[in-house]
Amino acid sequence: MSTILEKLDPKSVPQRKLSSGAEIPAVGLGTFGSDRFTADQIAEAVLGAIEAGYRHIDCAAVYANQKEIGESLQKAMRMGVKREELWITSKLWNNKHAEEDVIPTCKQTLKDLQLDYLDLYLVHWPFPNHHGVGVDVNSRDPHAVPYIHENYMKTWRQMEKLVEMGLVRHIGTSNMTMPKLNLLLRDAKIKPVANEMELHPHFQQPEFFKYCIDNQIAPIGFSPIGSPTRPDRDKTPDDTVDIEDPVIVKIAQRLNVHPAVVCVKWAVQRGQIPIPFSIRPNEYFTNLKAATAEPLTDEEMREIAGADKKNRLIKGQVFLWEAAKDWHDLWDEDGKIAS
Ligand SMILES: NC(=O)c1ccc[n+]([C@@H]2O[C@H](COP(=O)([O-])OP(=O)(O)OC[C@H]3O[C@@H](n4cnc5c(N)ncnc54)[C@H](OP(=O)(O)O)[C@@H]3O)[C@@H](O)[C@H]2O)c1
């Protein structure tokens, strides 16, 4: 049992309405501990976060901790939290895009998480390219390929089947781009309700953010604090640090909170769904509380909008295919899908 000192009534946390009409808590707990924390530490944080008032947990098979998190979810339910109060997201990893793999992989995730259904299942990346755990950014999958829409749709059809089978309530995408989503929206029988994408003050993606809102795709924002303690292998010399930004620091001083909390507040107030990670009770509690009190002023929101550095942190280099020039090819920055 964790030692949670502070708690929030989950009902006080704002909800976002999805295109289906379902509601998702406006802040979730990230569970990617990278190589810094064990699966047990993260599972303990999940239980502690639920006790503190979180009802939305962002999981993925590739984070290699779903079994442990499943135990925490069971404990939370034994303590009286109802399944329907929880919003559990998971993701299909890149090496399971083949048609025959999608349904068994989701069933394995359900088994690991000890659940009958997921609230949201995402295709983690739009490429079937994968890599070993903790590899260097220069490592490449020799079988890596660019985005092939026909293949993505084969995977998506299986995702749709999961909804039809009742194993998954909603499906969505992650690490997509506008041109790729245009094709998916054109061809999907069941449209994505959400896209998980990198969003923090130094990487605001205003055009893509608006595109998602306009198309009723909820933007779930990963690395909302700018992932300040990510491993060195995921850092490049040009990267900027959101929590050291003078605008963020100034607002943090006014509110007497850590700059991380300002990042979460900004995210919620802008209308995305941040999923900050932390295993520390004081941090995950203040991140949740950020959504409930002391809004930023209009002037502060404008100042943060002006602080964007267009600094993508999760560049995805390890997913590049042989003919790709560099990581920019993964993100279709000129509006065309790189092949
Ligand atoms: N779909 C995708 O491809 C994708 C990609 C990346 C991430 N994600 C998801 O997004 C989640 C969050 O992203 P992230 O883990 O990269 O980064 P993040 O949430 O931006 O940053 C997490 C780090 O910020 C620090 N922090 C958190 N709250 C704080 C607070 N209140 N005060 C001070 N420091 C605080 C913690 O550092 P310490 O640990 O040192 O305390 C923590 O490790 C992941 O866990 C994962 O679930 C998804």
C-alpha cells in the first residue's frame, strides 16, 4: 500500500467529451518509466495515483509493466474503485501490426492488465518498425519501411474488429501526422477518437492540434512536461527545456508551484489531455490538482503560446527506414507522406 497523503475527489477533475459521447478524464498518468524505474515502482505509482484521485492511466505493451499494473488495478478495484470509473488506454506495439497479430496481442494486454475491455486502444506508431529495448538512437531495424497506407488499413480493420468484439471501447492513433490521418479518416469504418501526440509548451503543434479538434479527434498530449529526465540517448544538443523557460518559471513563481505544474495547467486549459509521468506521490498529486484550481490568466496563456520552440523531443530516429534522410521524414513536415 502506498502512502498517499493528499487526495482529490475524481469528480472534481474535468472530463473531455469524445466524438462517441464518452468522457475521458482531462489528466491521465503516464506509465513509461524508460530505463529509470522498475515495473513494480510504476505499478505502485498507478495504485497510489488512483488513491490520489486519478482515473485515467496511459499504458502500452512496450512499456513492459502491464502485468504489474494489472495487479494494481485489481487492488484498486478491491478497494472499491469500479471498473467503469477507470479510463484505461493501451497501445499495439510496432511488431504486432500483422493482421493475425492484432487481436491476440490485445487479448494478451487484457490478460496482463486483468481487464475485460480497454477504454482506448491505440496503434502506437504508424510504422511496423521496431527496435530492442534501450537501444542507441543510431540503431536501425533492417526491415524498417516507410508508412504504407494499405498496410496500416489492414491493421486498422483488426482494430475495428476489436471494437465490434467488445474488447475495446474506442480506437485511436499515436504519432500520426495530418496527411496520414486524412487517409485514415477517408478509409476508416470506425474513426479514431483520439491521437496521442507530443505536446508541451516548447512543442505546441498548433496546426495539428487544431486539425485534431476540428476533426473530433481528442489530442492526448504525451511528454507534457517536456520529459525533462528522459535518457541521454533521447536528447540532442539543440533540445530546449520547458521547465526552465522564463515564461513558465515566472508563472510558477506567481502560483508557488513547480514549473511542471504550469505545463500541465496550460495543457488542460488549452484543451488537450496531458498524461504526465511521475512515480513520486507529491508530483503526481500536484499534476492532477493542476487541472482543478487556479487557472492561468488569458495573458499567461498568450505568453505560453508565444514560447513555442517547435522542439520535438521524441524524434523517432530508431524507426527510420534505409532510404530515409533523417528523422524529419517520419513527420511529413511538408504535408506529404515520405516514402
Ligand atoms: N505515444 C507515445 O509514443 C508516447 C511517447 C512518449 C511518452 N508517452 C506517454 O506519455 C507519458 C509522459 O511522458 P514522459 O514520461 O516522456 O514525460 P513527462 O511527463 O513530460 O515528464 C516526466 C518527468 O517529469 C518530472 N515531473 C513530473 N511531474 C513533476 C512535478 N509535478 N514536479 C517536478 N517534476 C515533475 C518527473 O521527473 P522525475 O522522475 O525525475 O521526478 C518525470 O519523470 C509517458 O509516461 C507515456 O505514458 C507516449
